Amino acid sequence: MTASNPPDAATRERFQTLFRAPTGDDRPRVIRAVNVHKTYTTGSQQTHALRGASLEVLRGEYLSIMGPSGSGKSTLFNMIGALQKPSSGKVYIDQVDIAELDHNELAWLRCRKVGYIFQSYNLIQVMTCLENVMLPMAFAGLEPEPARDKAVSILKLVGLGHRMLHKPGELSGGQQQRVAIARALANSPEVVLADEPTANLDQRTGQEMIELLDDLKQRLQVTVISATHDLKMLQKSDRILWIEDGRIVRDARPSDIDFGSAEFH
Ligand SMILES: Nc1ncnc2c1ncn2[C@@H]1O[C@H](COP(=O)(O)OP(=O)(O)OP(=O)(O)O)[C@@H](O)[C@H]1O
Ligand SMILES: [Mg+2]
């Protein structure tokens, strides 16, 4: 596997002006998106889902992304999770320019560097929880026995040690989302991308999920990026980005925000 070089100093300097970078923190940037555009073409219709989004995410950050429906949150996640390529602009994951990766290298990166959590859990219904969590490990080439041991310990970590042999359909929504979180952590990723992970859960279960993600972030030093409208998730975040019409329009810390204001009600 060959990894591309990070951009040279001149390119980096040019890009620096585009970054909405947090200052005064020299932790490594685990994700960088630079002037990303994404246009979908459906028949004769073009949709500009992203119109020049730039952001960078520090290792270990808990970043929330807010924005109205259709503003481009999921599209941005698809870009920074290397699930789709931008129409133009650059995405770096852990310093690697994803445009320079071939098919196999991209699959490798998706499998090991990024963990994905979806609103609707996306678990495989015919497999047990344990098998769901072991699956990404099998893709990564781990032998069944160590994969099983690791899956057991992650499921215990998310509080599901007693439900491992159940199938997703036998579990509550919150429990299924815990399995999805365990699956996202299976290959010890650098970044967990969570696209509205509490949207299908009641308030109390949503709160439990937020606390779990926060706890895992602290314990495993993983970077969490979450699209959310959940106030509690915003309050737990290190930083919040607002996206509107495909552009990042605001970058703030929870301490800068008036959560009592009209925009949150
Ligand atoms: N595969 C696709 N083909 C065509 N248009 C798409 C596709 N995916 C998204 N879009 C369009 O791109 C725009 C941004 O969509 P996106 O799903 O990123 O928004 P979102 O902020 O995640 O919205 P929501 O909060 O409803 O999940 C929308 O206008 C959407 O209709
Ligand atoms: Mg979405």
C-alpha cells in the first residue's frame, strides 16, 4: 500500500488561507477538507450539494455539524469519510490526499481509518450482534478468534456484554445503535463519523448515546464528528460547525453559544 505525500509547504501555505482552522492548538489535523464542491447530476438536473466547504478537524476533537435538511451534512460526511469523491477540492484523511488512492487503497482506508454510524443503524439483520461487530474485522483480515475476542470486549465497552448473541431485530433502538457504535470501533479507527445518531431515539436513549460517544472519545482517543440537531450533543462538543446551502458559515465553541436563543427552539 502506498500513501500519498502530504501537500508540500507552498501548497499548505496556500490552503492555510482557506482553512477555518482553530488557532492555538497544534494537535495533528486528522481530517482536512479544502474548498470541496459536490454536484450531483440526475438526468438533466444538477444539485450543488457542497459549494466550497473547507474545514479541518483536530485529532481527538468532538465536532458537531449543524444545518437544515438538505444543507449538505450527509454529503460532507460522504466526502470526509471517503465514501464519495468531491467534484472538486481536496480531502485529506490523516494527511493522505484521498484523490490519489486507488480502489484498493480507498477500501483499506475506509475499513481501518474511519468508523461509520448511521441514523438507521444499518446493521445486518440475519447476523448476531457479535457477528455484526466482527464483520469489519474480517474485511481487515483479522483471524476469527482474535476478531471474536476483540468484538466481545468492544460490545462489553458499549454495555452490551449480555446481548451479544441476539440479532438486531431482538434489540431496542438504543441497543441497536450501541451495536452500530461497537461496529464503527471494530478496527480502531482514527475517526468516527456519526450522521444524526440520535435522530431515531427517544430523548433519554439519545442522551445515553451521547454520553457513550463522549466516554469512548475520552477513553479511546478517537475523533468524533457528528451531524446533529440534538442540543445535548452540541453542548458536549468541543466545536460546532454550521452548514448552509453547501457552505460552512459558522464555527464556534459551545461556550460562545447562547443555547437559549431562538435558533435552538
Ligand atoms: N445521491 C444524490 N443524488 C442527487 N442529489 C442528492 C444526492 N444526495 C444528496 N442530494 C441532494 O444534495 C443536497 C444535500 O443533501 P444532503 O443529504 O447532504 O443534506 P443533509 O444536510 O444531510 O439533509 P438531512 O438533514 O435531511 O439529512 C440535497 O438537495 C439533496 O437532495
Ligand atoms: Mg443527512
